[in-house]
Amino acid sequence: MSDAILSVRGVTKTYKGGTVALKPVDLDIRRGEIFALLGPNGAGKTTLISVICGIVTPSAGTVTVEGHDIVRDYKHARRRIGLVPQELSTDAFETVLATVTFSRRLFGRSGHSGYIEQLLRDLSLWDKRNSRIMELSGGMKRRVLIAKALSHEPDILFLDEPTAGVDVALRRDMWRLVHRLREGGTTIILTTHYIEEAEEMADRVGVINKGELLLVEDKAALMNKLGKRELDLALVEPMSEVPPEFADWHLTLDDEGRRLRYTFDATAERTGIPSLLRRLNELGIAFKDLETSKSSLEDIFVDLVEARA
């Protein structure tokens, strides 16, 4: 892919005990996109990120960041990456300003106070700049991790379960910052259990399960291709069961028999809705309201994982 900022080719990871954490993964990340990697616990999300960031050595395969091999040219590749890990690991006795400035200098950047100040202000940390890390709340410590990851102005930012266990205010601030970073050209890769956030934020989605990358799709294309629609009919009289005359439509009852639900493929040439409504009329089954809704990214994710289980 010509506009790829990061390329993963044939990456696998098998631990000494024989546990296969990653099956061969091929993945290109586009410059300036927000890419969401979704998967249940133990799916391999963190392992894949750790390999790309040079924390875990792959068993096979290569990773290049803007053409720099993550193993052979580690310093140049790693310099382009910022990582916000799941774990809150910071130097408890350092001040916020000192630890963020130190992180910046680790990558050969000068202790440019203007950039650091703006970064801390963006993360609502400027007023805490002289506080020691140990004095901060969990949410504030998470903000410090983000500041450390961004301290050297990376081209790619990894957010590993960034909003797990954080307060609503931090989550809101974080997504505001993510939008601002993307507008400035930063490529964002995130793993999350909050699928509604991925649905709102991501340009593309990858689904990983049991170490296997099941698919990578533009979010809109994925939802169009795999998304189902539901037709809900609010019945005038409740039903105890679906009449056998409706076997062709595979209907279900909900709301104690007061709602009849038909799930259909919106992309199909024939949805079956007109014939369903005609059949209802023929059988004298009245409804007072109807509405359609499309499945969410979460529905698609669950279907995919269950299908490969």
C-alpha cells in the first residue's frame, strides 16, 4: 500500500511453552487514519501492538515504520511511535513535568518547554505539573501516560485499551485530543472494548480473535457488507408463538409477544418485507407501528467471533 506508514508482514508469536499468541498477521496502516483493533480478552491485541513497538520479539515476520525495520533499525522506527500502555507504570516520586520532559529527551528531543506546556494543558495536567506522580488520582496518572507517549511528537500513537476503567471526563478529553492529533497528521491505532467508541472514531476496523486477524475493512464498508437490518412490528394483539405460516421469514417474538421481529439483509436484491406484510394482512394480524434499525458494529463483531469459534 503506497500510503502505508506502517507495514506488518507475516508476523507470528509463539511463546516457549508452545502458546500461539499470534498467527501470521499481514497489516498495513494508512498514514493519518484512526485504526481500531477489536477483539476479546486474550485475542492477541496487546501482543501485536507490543511486537510493532519493539517490546516483544516476533517469532517470524517483519514490521517496518516509514520504511525502517523495527528490529534492524530499532532507534529510527521506535522514535516514530508513541505508546500508551494499559498498565499505569510511572515513576511515583517524579513530578509530572519532570517525567514528561525526561521521556521527550530519551528520544533525542530538546526539553522544549513550549511543546510540553501545550501538551500538558491539552491534557488538563498543567496545574499538576509540579505534583509528584504518587499524589495523582488514577485518571490523572492515565493522562501522564498519554503525555509521556506524545512527548517526543511521534507520527504514530498506539492506545492500548486507553479508556478502560477511566472516568467520563478523561474519556471525553482523550477523544478530543485524538481528533486534534489526527487533524495534525498523527496516525492513531487503538484497541478497545468500548465498541461504540470504535464505531464513532475509527476509519477502519480490524477484528482479531485467538491470534488470528479475521478481517480488516473500512468501517462503513464492513457495516454495509455484514450489517443486518431489523424490522420491528408492534402488534395490536400479542402472540404466544410465531404462526407456522411465517416459517420462510424466520421471525422472532419479543416484549412478551407484543413485538414481531424480522431480521434481513439490507443489501439483498429482495428483502422479503413486502411479501411479509401481505401475509400478515391475509392472516388478519394487525400491527400499530413498525420501525427498522441496522445492526451496530458490536453486533457484527460478536457474529464474526462466534462464527470463527
